[in-house]
Amino acid sequence: MQANTTIDEVLTTIWHLLYRGAVQKKDPLHTATIGTIQEGTPQLRTVVLRKTDTTARTLYFYTDIRSRKVHQLKENSTLSWLFYHPKKNVQIRAKGKTTIHHQDDLTATLWKSLPSYGRKTYGTTHAPSTPLNTLSDDLPALWKAEEIELAATEYAYENFAVIGCEIDELEWLHLQRSGHQRAQFSFLNGDWKGSWIVP
Ligand SMILES: Cc1cc2nc3c(=O)[nH]c(=O)nc-3n(C[C@H](O)[C@H](O)[C@H](O)COP(=O)(O)O)c2cc1C
């Protein structure tokens, strides 16, 4: 960023990058590391950034309602996000409160748009993280067919969840040889307050 870049311009850039990450599959911000808390211990994993609603300040990912992360979010709804863009040398950290969507209008609409291969993740017989006696994908036999009827995948809808995270804290770090740059933002009283901080 140029030396005369304003803090508001950085905020706009962050949301632009997050928007692009959601819509472009090959973008480095299309996947993120998300952090939840389980009994005081941070738990991290990769997810796909499915949608960025810049107006609602909300990031979305899909998951299995039976997964550990959902149990953790029910205990503590705060979620942390970590993004890294290697070409731009930019790291973005985001934090917010989550809403778990399950068998509601949003999940119904998104489920309809998922092709059968996209539904496979939610179709395991047992909950994610259940111990197995042998190496297995734990999918019913129907998934082995060459062509899968969409109707046959409907059973997995009950496992499909969409997590929305309303972001209220953002942090931007830009690494560059001439000197690193860093800024933080908090959403307070209906507005973003930004400040420069030591990188
Ligand atoms: C590239 C990649 C993308 C992933 N995307 C998702 C995702 O969008 N949603 C999800 O629940 N898990 C996704 N996973 C799997 C998670 O990282 C994790 O292993 C799984 O969700 C179980 O996490 P949990 O036990 O903490 O709930 C992805 C993994 C990788 C490697």
C-alpha cells in the first residue's frame, strides 16, 4: 500500500479480497483456517469460504451439523478466521459471532443448488470423527455408482449446515521489504473504527 493510503481504503480492500476469495475457486482466500474453542483449547481446521456478504459483514462456510466444530460453536459461538494471500503478502484475521443454519430457508436453497458430488461430504453414515475399525470413507454404497441420482442424495440434507459469521473484528497485515504495514478494525456502535498498529 502507498504511504498515503487511508485506513478506510484498507478496510475496503479487505472486504474486496474476502469477496473475491468466496467467488473465485482458485483464489488463495477461497480457503481459510477457522478456530473454535473446546475446553479452553484452540481447535483449527481448513474450510471453504462459500460466501462473503459485505453489506451484512458476514462470512459463510458449509459443514456437517454432526461435526465437532458445530458442537464447539454451540458452546462458544465466537469464530476466528485466518486468511493468507501469498502473492499479495497479506494476512487477514477476522472474528465474529456465528449463526448455525440447519434445515431452514437458507440451507434449503443452498442444498438445492448443490450437485450430487457436492452433497457427498454430508452423506457419511456416522458423524464425522466417529472411530472406524477399518480405513473407510463411511459412505453408503449408492455413492460408488458411476452416476448418482440427485434424489438418492436427499437423505444427507439432515446433516447439512451453513455457518454464518458476522464479523466484528478485522486485522490486516501487509509484509513488504520497504516496511511492513498493519491495521486493525472493530465494528462498534454501527460503524467500523480502524487504526494503524505496529506490524
Ligand atoms: C481444502 C479443505 C477444505 C475443507 N473445507 C471444509 C469445509 O468447507 N467445511 C468443513 O466442515 N470441513 C472442511 N474441510 C475439512 C475440515 O478441515 C475438518 O477436517 C473437518 O471439517 C472436521 O473438523 P472438526 O472435527 O473440527 O469439526 C476441509 C478440508 C480441507 C483440507
